[in-house]
Amino acid sequence: QAVNYDYKQEKQAESYWKEKISHMKIPSFKTRIPIEAVVEPKFERVEYTFAIEETQKLYERIKKYGLTPAAAICMLFMKTICDTFALEEITLDITLFNRLPLDKEINDVIGEFTNIGLATYYKTEDISILEAAKNVQAQFWKLVQYREYDGTKLLKALGKGGVGKAIFPIVYTCMLGGKDDIEQVVFHEVYALSKTPQVMLDHHVRDDLGSLKLSFDYVIELFAREDMEKIMDTYVRNILNAITVLDWERDKIL
């Protein structure tokens, strides 16, 4: 029996997303081989961990401007991707937890409740860092507001039914909890690797040990490791500059 589920909201979500994707451009990436030529992708990971002090300073600055770390960091990631691949805009698959109230006992169910939304960054806009982050933040709120619509339908619509075609092959998954009490942590990650079909780069952001941790799980048939390391280095430098060097209200994102 459904509990507090608004089907009218689902229709509103469908209308919002269909209108949004009508303006989206499918990006083109320079890779070793065409993405669709990869039959059985093999993944490797590149990662970087910031110091606790750097993480705290970043969060303090983000909080000062009324933003969330998820949106601000995502904006810097999208800027990095646009700069790397010479793109004017980039749309990412954004994963979000989506346990809808479809049954009164839904909270007792263990399962996969992830949905997909889309967020876009426009490099051509001559705006400040703060404005760029606010643009992404606004899209994130829409992700939550219209989470009822199945994101896989968006990708099918954009791909016009093409089977196996990677539409937006970069995924952003954020697991930021804001915890900095390492003594409370009862486990430590030993090994992790995500392997998502039709994805060339799966980016995870987390801070469960008090330090911001970035990881790229990438398809080795598409990218050389040294290329992924260069992208990570640029990304890290963009974040460090955002912490100490740049004036978010005055400096332009370009």
C-alpha cells in the first residue's frame, strides 16, 4: 500500500526533465578508441586525499556562501573536465538516493534505491566562481525536487533508443557526511573500485575520515593512466586554488 506518494509530482518531474534535456548537448570526448567499441571494459582507480585542515578550510568557505560541498566540488570537477577536453559545456550523470514512500514498510527494505539525474556546466558563461557554483547548486535542488522521474528514461530519450550508446559517460557520486572525528570511525577502506556499464569515468567524492577524498574509476581501454593522473592533478589544483587563492565573488570561472 502506497504511503504519501504524490503521482501528480511524478508528472511534474517528467515535464521538468523532458524540457531540460531538450537543451542539452551530448559531449564528444577524445579517447583512445570510440567508447562504443569497448565490449568488456576494465577499470582502474586514481585517487587523491586532502589533508583534514585543507578540507575544513574548503568547507568553511563553502558554508560562508550558503552552498553545499557536493555542488561546489562538482562545479570544480566539471570545470576541470571542460578544460581538459576543450568542451564548452558538460552534462554529468548525478547519482542520488531515491527511496520513495511506495509502501508503509519501505524503510525496512534493503536494496538499490539509486536514481540518476543530470547537471550541466557551461564554460562559456563569463561569471564568477560563486555564480557558477550557485548554478550547479540550483540544479542539485531540482534533482531532489524532481527525483521521482526515472533517470534511465532520460538517457534513453537522449539516445533515441540506441542500444548500448553512452550518452553522458561521466558519473558524479557524492558521499559527503561532514564528519571529522576520526576516532569514531570503526573501519577503514582497504580496496574499492566501481564498474558501471556505459561509463568511461566514475567519480566518487567522500569525507568519511574527515578528509576530502577524490577517486576516478576509469576505463583503461579509453584512457592512459598518466592522462587520468594529469586530470586529477588539475582538479586538485582547482580545489586548492578555490580554498586559498581565488576570490569567489570577484574572480571569473574562466
